[in-house]
Amino acid sequence: MARQDSAAGGEAQEESDAPARRPFLLRLPPELLAELRSWANQDLRSLNGHIEFLLREAVRKRGGGSGS
């Protein structure tokens, strides 16, 4: 089922059964942010998606989380 999102210029967005994501402010030094942005671009990911990927990998390697 699609819904209208006026904040996104009226583009329809798909609702999913995935758990809701919550916004979270993260302060990073400019050098680290630039490095993460470059790495994300190399892996064809958004910066947010890449940070989420890295955090999930770190949790998985540590032996925690659900791995989803």
C-alpha cells in the first residue's frame, strides 16, 4: 500500500513490514565523516546505509544482535 509523503515532494512511498527506524543524531569529526562518505560511495551505498552496515557487522562479529 502506497502513501503520499508531502515532505518528499509528493512521491509515493511504500509502507513495509520492517521495524520502524528511529532518527539518531551522530556527531563525527569532519575527517572521519569524509572517509566514511568516500567508503560508502565506493561500495555504492548511502552514507546512512553504510554506517548502519558497519554497525551491524561490528555487532555480528562481537556475537550479539539478531543478524537481521
